[in-house]
Amino acid sequence: MWQRYRFLCCGCGANTAAAGDRELHDYAGCGGEGGFGEEDGGKTGAVGAAMRLPWSQVEAMTGGFTSAVVGEGGFSTVYLARISGALAAVKVHRSSERLHRVFRQELDALLRVRHPHIVRLLAFCEQQEEGVLVLEFAANGNLHERLHGGGKAAGTMPWARRVSVALQVARALEYLHDRCEPQVVHGDVKASNVLLDAAMSAKLCDFGSARMGFSAAVRPRSSAHTMLGSPGYVDPHYIRSGMVTKKSDVYSFGVLLLELLTGMEAFCAAEGRLLTAVLAPRLRPVPGAAPCDARVLVDERLGSAYDAGEASAVAALAASCVGDNPSLRPSMADVVRTLEQSAQGSISAVAKGSDGHGKL
């Protein structure tokens, strides 16, 4: 959906500063093998790895919805709470028929997926018109905040960490596209939908626009369906044709790569500027012209603290992802292989806890 939440998307990565000033209500109803208590008359239960909660337990976790609000938008409010001592984000969807469909789409997708770089659904409630998702908490905010400021952002995100996050998101999308049954198209890949946990690992979130099964391959747009995606990230082919495919996610991921490379936002509302439009002349030089020197694209805040070879590879990969012809874009499996092969230095540095120029 279009900018559904401020920077918090599903709110799991919100700044916890506000929580220090307000009481966090701990729900300690877990027992046995991690299941919640049965004081609701047996209605509580597990679906996959997520727990189905009664409304009374949602109220208890949030102190009657008085705990810290860490995210708010047109579609939902996100409260910070605790489940058996662990922080969690409680996302309460607004009540309406259309928004309930969004909630069901997100719930259905999250119940089916399990990947280290996809936000984990801990519990949910569907007893009321307001759907509730209880999601794992990501302590370091989201990628938009880290790259462009705000929230818990502190300093410039190192090059190696940027490459590592790109690979992690790519692996999450490859999993959705190729390893899920049914396959899933995320539909709203963007920097604010990439959360960063305590270890700065990426967690793809916000599945309210997800399409599964046949609809993941193609879905005509009609007046009954809201436009998928967010400004700056939407596949132009989807806008023209109304058809969403896996290659729509590939396009959005390409925009994300350009953000990581340049440090520029995908869309500047004040100027009406698309990052892809700004960079298009450099990414696709005229025939016979010399290829673009990727060094002129790299975020100037990095100075010389980046690998020029990796930057060139990222620029080339991003250009192929945002190409006009969807059939010529790489698959996410191709993207993963390219990143693994071209950015081994950064990937190894992150694994060792250093970016080559100091700690990450």
C-alpha cells in the first residue's frame, strides 16, 4: 500500500526510548511447551508456530492499549509490549472491511513463511473486527531510518553492512519466490519495510500487500484492488499493465540497492523526484559511451571506506533489476548468486564483526 506507515511499517523496529517513560505490560501466560494459558476456555491455541490469542490477552499485554505507541499510520497502531519478558510489537489493524482484508493477507502470509530474514509472527488475534498481529521486536529500527536519518539512526551505515543487508533481503525474497508453497510476491519491498534486529540483521516485514499462489504470478489491477507498492519503488510495468509478478519485487529490490549504494531516498516528495529517474542516465549510458564509474554514485558520506569493485557490481546489478523489460530482469536466485560472488569481502567482514575500517 502507499506509505501505509510512517517509517515503522509493522512497528517492530521502533525506537524504544518512549518505553522508558511508560509502563510496559508483561503478559506471562506462556507455559508448558511455549503455549499460552487456557483461561479463555480453550480458545487459545497454536497455528503453526504462532499462537492464537483471545482479545482479553491482547488487552492484558497492552494494559488496555495504554502501553507505549511505537508506530501509527492510517491502517494500524503498534504498541510495545512484553511476552514472558521478551519485547514484542503488537500491531492492531483499523476496523473496516477493506482493512480486514489487508490484515487477512498479512496474517495468511506470515503463518506460511519462516525465514531468518523475515519478521516472525509470534501470535495473533482475529476475534474482533480489529485484527492483531504480535511480531518479534527489532531493536535497531528500520533501514530507511539508518540510511536517511531519524529514529535510532546513528552515524553512517558502513559499506559492508549495507551489502550484508542487501544479501539478507535478497535471500528472503528468493525464499518467498522459489521455496514457499504456494509462492509469495511481497508487493511492497522498500527500505522502511526492512527492520534491523539487535545484531543489525535484516528482517523483511509488512506483508499486507503479499500475493500468494496463482495471484503471485499475475493479478490484474481493477478498481476493487488498491495499487500495490510505495512511491519510488513501484514497477513501471505494473503501473502500465496492472500485472504484478515476481519481477515486480525484483524491480523494488533494485531500487533498494540504489538507495544502499547512493544513500539517496527512493522518492523525494518535496521535489517529486524518483531516484531511478535521477540515476537512469548514469545506469544506462548511450550506446558506445564509456560505462559509468560507480565511484561517482557511492554515498559520499562513506568517503573512501568502501570496496570499489563491489560498488561497481552493485550498480550493475541494480541496473539490471530496474530494467524496463521485466523478462530481462534477473530472478532473485540470480541476484543472490551475484551478491554472494561479487561481495565476498564485505560478507566475510560482517561475519567477523568488522567492516575493514572498524567495528560495525
